[in-house]
Amino acid sequence: MADSIFKRIQVVQIIEETADAKTFVLQPLDGWVPVYKPGQFITLVFNTHGNEKRRSFSLSSANDEPMAITVKKIDNGEFSRWMNYKATIGDILFSSGISGFFVMPEKEKYDRVVFLAAGSGITPCFSLMKFLLQSTGKSILLIYSNRTEATTIFYDDLKLLEEKFKTRLTIRFLFSYKQQVLESRLSHWLLSHLLEEYLPGNKDHTLFFTCGPADYMIMAGISLRSNGVSSQQIIKEDFSPLPRLIIPKPPDTNAHQVTIHINDSIHRIKVQYPDSITATAKAHGISLPYSCEAGRCGSCAATCLSGKIWMAYNEVLMDDEIEKGRVLTCQGFPIEGDATIQF
């Protein structure tokens, strides 16, 4: 893999955050100078028994800090377990790049930002919070759910931030072991109560970021919308590694040519359901950016220059991005004729 197209990075420091989560400070090699926005993730490429596998990890660094990711061990997570149990200082990792849509909108009009995070979902939120506190004057509310104080990633760092920016940052820690309903698990009832407590009245000038397990994200999204928050005010991050079991059929299942512009190269492939653009490119040995292959992360996003690309699933692209022609190629199928896309 050393001679591949992937970028090399080296682990230069490991920080134990909790018993099952570590922060890895990374040094880009070979002259690579990564440019990224707070809230984005880096996709690491692993080779297991000759098979290439990719996993995305949120960057916890921001501003002028060295690039870092924070990884929580998942019980059945092949690579999160390897990172926590076996990765050491000096290890060389490979990356296909940095991407993600869990970022501040380019044209935003929000005075307040609310973060809803559970467990390791704090990682991209932490990056964004540091950036906003140090680079803007926005007010921030963090509602952060965990089992206990000991399992809370960045607990001490967050307490320090709250003290330093006491007039702008408010944190509400929720711990599921507690019996008090106002301090335990986040629910629709509790979130509604907290919104009324901290954000009474009109919420039009408030932006919401949510990151956590799937059921947590579903509950938070439904609760926010029922409390008068529009979908355009909600930005969510979902790194579920589970594949899609069912791929809906596009309105046109015929084969069409897709012309791909990437890295000053042009590739032409015939794409036909059930194989997506990404899957077809992989079968032809064409390297395209991707990670989850489920329409959740946005690593595979490209711009449709001509023709039509139909998406089976999309959990990251906002309406205004779709209007600009952005598509997810891992869930994308050409319809009604040939199409051209550019990365």
C-alpha cells in the first residue's frame, strides 16, 4: 500500500481519554498538508488479508492544533478495537482523504449553536465547539449524554472550556446511571424541557448539530422538529458501519454511461442497477473516494455536470447542495440517459 494513491500519516502521540477511547495525534507525511474544516472526518484505509476496507474517524482537532482523531472502542468494531488495543506511536496509517458535511454552513445566519451529542458523538462536536468559541462570538449550548462521568470523553477539557468561556458556553451533562429524570437519559420530554429552559421562544436563529447512536439521532431529530425547528436548522452525523440491506430500484434500471472526472483523469463506465457508481468503479479498478457506502457520511460526494443521478439513500446532502448538483455516488444511479460527474 506504500506505493498506492493513499496519503501516509504517522501516529506521533496517543492520549487516553477514557477506558475505551483514545486520541491519536497524527503527522502527515510526504509533504501532504491537509486542509479541513472543524467537524469533518478522515477516512483511513486498512488492508486485511488482501482486502481493502475503509473507516471514517472524526477529527477532534481544530484551529492551529495538530491533526488528531479520537476513537472509541466498539465491541464488534474491527478497526476501533485495533486502534485502541494495538496502535502505537510511530505506526504509519493510510488515508483516502478528509471530507464530511458536519460543518458550519457557508452562508449562515445563526446567533446560537446547540450540540446534541451522545458518547463518542462528541468528537466532531468538540472540534466545532473549539473553533466557534475561539473564532466567533456565538453562544453555544452542549447537551451531552453518557453512562457515567468516567465514560465521558473530553469531560475535563469541556469543564475547562466552560470555565474559560462562561458567558458563551453552557454544558448540560446527562448520565444514564442517575435516577433524577432531569439528569438522566435524553428523551423527547426531557429535550423539550431543556429547549424551553435554555432557548425559550423563537428558535429561528439557532443551528443544531446532532451526533450519536442511530436511535438517539432519530429521537433527537423528531423531537427538534416537533419543537418548531426546521430540517434546514439540523445538521447530523451518522457513522453507522451497517450496510444497506435493501437498495430501492431507481425509476430507470437501464445501463447508462457515466463519465467521471477525478484528479485530472477521465473514466467512462457503464452503470446499471443494482451496482452503484461507486461499486461499478471499484469493479473496474477505478479509485474513487468513499467510506460508508450507505449514503451516511458524504465521502463519495461528487457534482453532476450533466444528466441525472438518482440516489437511493441520502442522509447528508442538504436541499441547497442537491440543487447545485451534488450527489452521493455510493447510492447513485444514472437515469434517463448518460451522465457526467466530477470529484
